[in-house]
Amino acid sequence: MRTKPVDLLLILAVCLIWAANYFVIKGILPYVDPVTFSLLRAVLAGIFVFAIGGYAIKGITRRDMFWLLGLGLFNVALFLILLNASLLTASTGVSSTLIYTQPVLVAALSPLLGERLSRNRVIGIAAAFCGIVVIFLPSIMAATFVVGDLYALGASASWAVAILMYKRWKPTIDNNAVTAIQSVLGGLFIVPVFAFERPFVDPTLLFWVYLAYNVILASGLAYVIYWKILARMPAAQFTSYFFLVPVLATVMASVLQWSFPPVNELAGTLLVAIGILAVNK
């Protein structure tokens, strides 16, 4: 199906928010441990979305709560903890590449949802993922294996499971309610992890600025948009757009350093663009 212009603009907005958030997460982790950060981001984002409209929770059934518990576990608790833990040890480039194997996993499993995996879609997803590898090739080549790489792969798998669950569920309740409830439930799943982690917080001004970005934009508004568009678009097609996130993060890094992107980044970006166009043809 063709992507509506308004949906495309909203997806690009989410991609920009999440691309910038790589720098924000790197910035906040010296001030807070990854588990505490995950808990604060999840619970405060849930409260924020409830405040702006998530209170419209009429009509939620026991079946809905079952799926919301699944989203809270896979899309919030596991994904956030593994993402944050990954960025403590893995390089941003390697972590981005591994986390964005998620669209590949979703595409591979999308026939389980009854979605047709066409030749264009397979070629497009393969091209886009190869583009991500090309962009981060220097950091991948220079990197040594660290445990953060496994965390990044775990985050990718957890995110993919959440997408498939949402499409299987086909919710009829308000998207604000979905975002708010899954965030709060995800926070509840995070609490037991403190048995294995010593929490610490250094509440400087920068900490609060970075946390606000995650609560309001990265977990609040971005996920309201995310669920809304995923509900009406095939999973493999929708997730292909998120190959743009590491590309945009790389572009932002080049702009901040006042440097022209090297050849591998330009070539990789072109491959990602071709891949996304092929998927959405």
C-alpha cells in the first residue's frame, strides 16, 4: 500500500526524534544507571500520555490487558533495559546496526500475520540493511566483541516481537491509552530488576533535560504516532522506514562536527533510500 503524505511526515518526525535520542541516551547514562533510567522513562512517559489524553480507556477487556502486558514486557521493559545497557559498552555505530536488524526480523516473520512477502519487499529490506552496514562499516571493522552487542541484538528481537504482537492484537482502543498503559506496565516489569542492579542518580540540570526529552518526545509523543500508523500499515512496510533512524543519527553527528559525510555514509544512505523505495513500491 502507498504511504499517505501525512503518515510519511509523521514517520519522519518519529525517526528524527529517535535518531537524536541516541545522543541523548549517551549523554544521560553517566548520570543514571540503565535500569533506573528505563524505569523513569517508562513510568513518567505513561503518566505524561495519560495527562494529555491516555485517560480514554473505556472498553478495555481482559483480552486487551493480556496484549498490553505483552507490549509492556517486550516493547518497554526488555527493549529499554537492553538498549540502554548496550550503549554502555558497545559503540553507537555497532549498537545502531544491530538494533536495526529489527525490520529484517519483522519482515521475515510477517507471513505469520498473513502479510505477503513480495520480491520487492525482500530486496528493499536487504538493500536498506546493507546500507546501514555500509554506513557503520569503519566502526564495525574496528570494534571488538563486547557484551553490549548481545544486548543490542536482544533489544532488536524484543522490539520485533512487540510489533508482531501489536499487529496480531489489532486493538480497537485509543492509541493514547495503548501508549500510556504499556508504559506503566513496562515500568512494573522493570522494578524486579533492581534486585540485580545498584541504582544511582546524579540529578543535575542536564539529567533532567535529557530525561524530559525521553519522557515527552521519545516515549510519549513518538509512540502515540507510532502505534497509530502501525495499526493501518503492513508491519514489514512500516518498519522499513526505521532504517532511517541510524542514517539520520549519522547525519546529525556530521552536522554537529561540521564535517562532510565520508563516501561510505553517502553510499549507505543511498542504499537505505533505494531499499525503502523498493519496499513501498
